Amino acid sequence: MLLFYPNYFLQAEFWVDFWQTTNPSEHQYFTFEEELEGFKISCFVYQYSWHLEQKFRYIPRFPGLNFDPQIEPDLLKKLSLKLLQKIVLDCQQNDICFLKLDFEDQLASILDIQTESELKDFCQKNKQNLKVKTTTKKLQWNQTITLNLEPLLIQKEKIISAIQDEQVSTEKLADFFKTSKDFWQTTNQNVRRYTKKVLDSNWQISIAKNEVNFEAFWQVYNLTKDRQQFHIYSREYFSKLFNKDQSRIVVLRNENQVIACWFGLVSDNTLTYLYGGNTPFSLENYGQYLLHLVAVNIAFDEDLQFYDLGGFDPAHGYAKFKENYKGNKRIFAGPIDIIFKTWTAAAIELLAKLRNIF
């Protein structure tokens, strides 16, 4: 069985360790494993505190894809169901209100899960008669766009990297863009046009993981948050994530003034874009294209096969921008809620609605 993508960072040990250190003590994670006929699969399950002293659990990208590629699809189906049944039983034994999960896209394909009803049917294959419903309350985005960088890595000897000593010159970056033109030819012409245009900017580019660049990120990200009116995590959260070995940063400056930033993670064979921001000056001068060009160069330097552009939502303005990179759109089935306390969950949802009304 061939799998194209590696494990998602949400199912990586460094991420769950980080997640627990940045949340209240009642937020925990658990590792579940199941074995059948000599084959194993496992996943991390996150536990959250909820209203009225209730708890719920969440499995992102079920089951985590930690399994032997030699396993046959039919056996994988049985093993996945057995793992889910074990997690469901543990939830019931530990007074969990409901279990939320979304499915890794490759697994969903192997399991022949293509529709919402097929996903529900799979989750209802338990001994207990449980209530299973789809939910719009996502804890993670359920779509993304991923670029396959293998064509770059194959031609590594011919491509000029722009990264030297945590600094990147636009002149060298232009060489990187030019010598990797075969890769960029697969993108939309707008990506190529605006990337070429911004390479004439002569802005300062830094990828150094230091306090100055963290402050720069925090400044621009907050400005972007205020302009676009989205919620962000605390400064402590970002500081702890920044100090992880897996984090990467890109900061753009014009005449020493911070104008844009990019923040991502390396996990397995993938560089994932998580957070970023642009000043109006950067947006007007295509700074976002320069950020992603540098990110691709970082992945290239570290021999990473994939660059994940982060969350994708067709309803948002950035969707067209990301689509123009012509990567592979990945859709994670769900999320699905398996409810153990039907009346309690319904009462909490009703209270939440009443609070919004009044």
C-alpha cells in the first residue's frame, strides 16, 4: 500500500507535548494503539474541558497513519474500526460527553469513505447504539493545499539556494526562482508574475530564530489580526511554539521596518505554514508571494518533499491566492461527533444559543 503524504503534525509527539504545556492542566492527551494479525496502528487523542464541568475528546486526522504500508486495505479497515471501538469504550468509561474526529484523507480513500453518510456509517459500527452526527464546529480546518517539492529535490544540483547564515538576499532568491523555473511553471501565471515583481524590491529577508524576529512576528501578526478581525492565541503560546526545534520563521523588512512575517513548522517530510501577517504596504507590493518563495526555499534546503500552505477555505479571500499555487487540495472527512451524553450535550448547545441571543 503506497501512501503519498506522511503523518500530519497534529499527530506528532512534539505537537501534543507542546499542546499540553500551553493548556490548562485538565487538558490532556492519550495514546491509543491497536494490533491485528501482526499489524499496528495508533493515534493521539486530545481531551478538553467543556461547559458544566464536562469533557470531550478530539482525534485530528484519524488514525494518524502510523501503520505498516504492507497492510492490506481490508485488514486496515478492520484495524481502524477496532481502534475506534477501543477509543469509544475508553470515552464511555471515563465519563466523556462526546468524541469529535476527522479522518485523514488517504485513510478515507482506503476505507472508501466518500460521502457524509459513509463516514457516519463507519463511526456507527460499534456494539453500542451511539448517536453520531456531523458538526460545523471544527477545531481544525478540514481542507488544505499541499505542494509536492519532489521536482525541486530531483534537480537539487542545478538549483541555486538563496539561504546563507539565516539571511536571504533578494538577488540570490531571484537565482533560486530562476533555476527552479520548471517547478514554478506549474503554478498560475499570477504567482509567477507577482513573485518576479516582488523580487525587485530589495527588502531585507531574515529567517533567524531570535527574539528580534519573534517580536517582529508578534507585531505584524497582531496588526493583521486587528485588520481582519480574527482571534489569536496568547503571546505565551506563540513564544513556546517559536522555541520548539521544529518551528521556522521568515520576516520581511523594508528600510529596517517590519512589513510581513511567516511562521511554520517542520514535521516528518513536510513544512507547514501556520501563521502569518502583512502590513498594507506589503500587501500592496506582493510581500505574500515573497514569503512563500522563501518558505519553498527553506523546504528545499532541508530536503523536505512537501510544503503545506496551511488551512484552506473556499469562503475566504485567501483561497484563490493559495489555489493559484496549483498544489494538491486535501479534504479531511468530517468532523463527526460521537455523542455519549445526548441530553447533556443538547442542553449545553441550547445554553450557548441562548447566550448568543441575549
